[in-house]
Amino acid sequence: MVTEVYLGVGSNLGDRDENLYRALAELVKLGPLQRSSWYETEPAGMAAGTPHFLNGAVRLWTEVSLEALHARIIEIETRLGREPVRSSEEPKRSRIIDIDILFFNHRVIGWQADKPVSGAKLIVPHPHLHKRAFVLVPLAELAPDFRHPVLGLTVRELLANVDTSEVRPWERS
């Protein structure tokens, strides 16, 4: 069965645009995809002087299970040069590539009522996407009417509740 999946992609090290395209070249092996525009954002919650991120969203149609997709994403990130995350308590750091599962169709994993379960290995929908303009702006290009299966709001409605002033459209110069 084909599942519609939404991913967030980002990079703030090296040739960010090339890093994102390399990730897309790997992701398309899992099924057809569509991508948003790229957006440049200042790093949230990171030290001054940290390079800006390039972010986007991807819609992927795949027959891969959620667990297999998660494992493949980790493989892709590692192959592209991302250092492994040691723990969720680790401070945010720069990364050559970051791929997050935002939505896996309407599945809900790792949530209790309307809160993510602390310490869960995999949480879908992504537990912070509704607070992040750098995720919601590109996601709204692809799926403005997609309804968050836990919060009950569309991507467009979630976007209306965040400050988007730091999210700027990006084009290679």
C-alpha cells in the first residue's frame, strides 16, 4: 500500500543546496516525491555565529513502513556525513543534513492525548513541527490543508500561529 509521507529537510554546513539535493536523490529511491521551495532561516536556539539553515519540505509516496523509513533516513543522513545524535538531551548543533518525518499519512506514534511521550524512540507527527515556522512555511506549499492528526488543525492554521519573519525564500545565486 502506498503511503503519503511528509518530511522536513535542512542543512547548515557546506554547500547546503547540494546537501539537500543529495538527500532528495536518496529519498527518491523510496518512491516518487515532490519538494517545496528552499527557505533560509537563522538557527533557532543555537550559538551566535552559527551558519544559517536551508530548509524545505518533501512529500513522498512510498510503500516502505514507518519503521523502515526511519531506518533508511538514518542511513541516508549518515552516508551524507551527519554525525549520529547521542541523545535527545544533547544541545542543538550544526548539521550537514537533517531529515525529519513530519507526518506518515495520519498515523500517530509516541503521543499520549495531545502530548508527545517523553523518551519515545519515534514520535509521529513530529512533536515540534507546529511551533516551527521553518517547517510550516515549506510544508504549507505542499499540503496547506493537511490536518495534524493530533492537534486537529490544518498546516495553514498552524502556520497562522507562528512568526514567519525569519523565514526567507532562497535561490542559488
